Amino acid sequence: MSQKPTACLALADGTVFYGMGFGATGEVVAELVFNTAMTGYQEIMTDPSYASQIVTFTFPHIGNTGVTPMDYEGAEPVASGIVVKWDPTEPSNWRAHSNLIDWMTKLGRIGIGGLDTRRLTRAIRQQGSPHVVLAHDPSGNFDIKSMIARARDWKGLVGLDLAKEVSCTQSYHWDEGAWNWPDEFSKPERKNPYRVVALDYGAKRNILRSLVASGADVTVLPATATAEEVLAHNPEGIFLSNGPGDPAATGEYAVPMIKELLARDLPIFGICLGHQMLALAVGARTVKMSHGHHGANHPVRNVDTGKVEITSMNHGFTVDSQTLPAGVIETHVSLFDGTNCGLRIDGKPVFSVQHHPEASPGPQDSFYLFENFASAMEARRHA
């Protein structure tokens, strides 16, 4: 590297990577993960599920589509920082409102480029997601010893409830539907939509849009909402959203509430952290994964149909399928490592998946799950 490095990534094991910094300056400690998606870096950075994580992008062309307000999945970037092979390029996209570097600088997110991301990804796969410190200093002065010590001292995500930090603080109504070219996001008008209450553990906007597109009128409640607050909206269906952190920690307050809702025989649909919350509520356990699943090309086998769905994933914890009790059926399995990716309760309109059927970014193989949720609510109306 001919230029003096202006950014540094220090791992808890003492490994140090140098590169060129961009975006905000400063220093941040987080868990390091890698994402294999070829598109959607803005959606990934604004996905609330990435709280307290730094994302290594395995795809080298980051920045080429710029950023646009229409691609936000949360109110602001949530990922602590990013690692890329090449410095972000200038955007070549008519939708772009800004370039990635300016956007990150304005919103306080650190980036480092010029790293061997293949080597870094191999290290994560072999050793697990490390605790790291990422620093950007234009003068190139880094206290490596202090950075490594800070990475080692960080307690990590186990036992950490992050859903409260990324959740909304008060309820709101969501009526924006799917993208409808050339009119941008649609606002469908339906005479008798399904009343859905969505619990916000870190909900992505495209999940809410997908619920609306499947016929729902959505009211979003904070992660800490009680069963009484949920039922006060007279819902026909309950949605449990994605989100960050340790599901067991979030479950301290979410699981008792979900158990109360399960007793009402309402249709319930969960995604990602919502899937894990449902699993905990029925008596299963969750465990921390070595390096998790992060990307838009993950094959999942639908146990009921035998079909393979290519899915989008983002999770570092998983449901231990060996702990699923009688009457709870495993519906989806990862073909990468055999981990659980879905469940349903026998005899109840209750199901959940680990992957992201809203596909932002990613494939749309699993969008039928939203339609299944709508069908469950329709069946309840006619019961």
C-alpha cells in the first residue's frame, strides 16, 4: 500500500488489518460478520438486525448504486461500520441521491477499504465472528495495543437485549405497500383489510410493506408492548418482527407476552428474531452460532413440499431444533449447515421462519409466507 493507512481493524486475537478509511472518523467496537449479498448494501446497513455489528462485504463493488431515501430499511444506518475490498466507487445510478461515503460521514458510520476480504471472511468462517475495533484516523495514528484490549474486553452479543434500542418508542400506523413502478411505493385501498399488530423488535420497512401488499392494515407496537396493549387493537393477526441481539435476553419480556397471545388462537407469523421469540415461547432454546448466516443466497429446504428456496438471511443465533417440543413441527432447514429455519404449531395458525421472505435485498422465493399469513386470517374470519 503506497499511501499511509488511515484506518485499522483490530481483532481480539491480536490480528490487525490496515486500510484506507472513509465515512466518519473515530473508533467503534462490535462483532464482525460477513455478508455475501451482491446487491443491497444500503438496505443491509439500515437493517436494525445489524446493531452492534460491523459488516464485511464479500462482493467487491460497494458504492456503485449510491444511496437513496427509498432504500432505507430503518430510520438510519444501524450497522456500526463496513469493511470492503475496494474503496467505494462513485454512483452510477439514476436513483442515487448521494454517494455512500458522504452518507456514511453525515450519519456517523466508519468504513475501511483496501483489505483482503477473502482472507478476513475465511478467518470468520474458521474461527467464528470475532470481537473487533474499527478505527478511522486521517492522520494514521492508532493505539493498536489499546484497540486490541478494547476488543477483548467487549462482552459481545450473548446476553445483550438490543431490540429495545432499535424498536419504536410508541405505536404507529403503516400503510405503505410494495414498490409500484413508476409511482414508487403504493398505498393500496382495501375495503376490509386484515387488522395486523406488528411487534417491532427491529422491523424492516419492506416487511411492513409486504404485510400491506398481502392485504393487511398494520399497527406497529414497541417491543415491550404487553398482551393487553396488543389485544386492545382487536387484531386478526400478530406479526413478530426481525431484530438484533440475543433472543434469550429479549425473551425476558417478549416471551410471556407471546404466551398470552398463543392462548387466544390468533394467527401469528414471525420472522428472524420473531421466529426465535416464538420458539422460546413454545419451550425451545436458542444458541449462538459460530459465524451466523448473512447473505441473499442461502438455500433452505421446505420440509413440507421438499422444494428448495433461495433466501435472504441475517442472524447470529439459531433455534436448537432438538429442543422443539411435541406438537411443534420443523418446517424449513438450512442446506448449508442443517440448522432450523422454520416452525409451525400443529393445529394452530401459528408459524415462523428464520429467513427473510420480504427479500430486501434478496430473492422472493419465500414471499408465499405472507400470503399464507393472509389466508390464515381469512380462514379465521369464516370460522
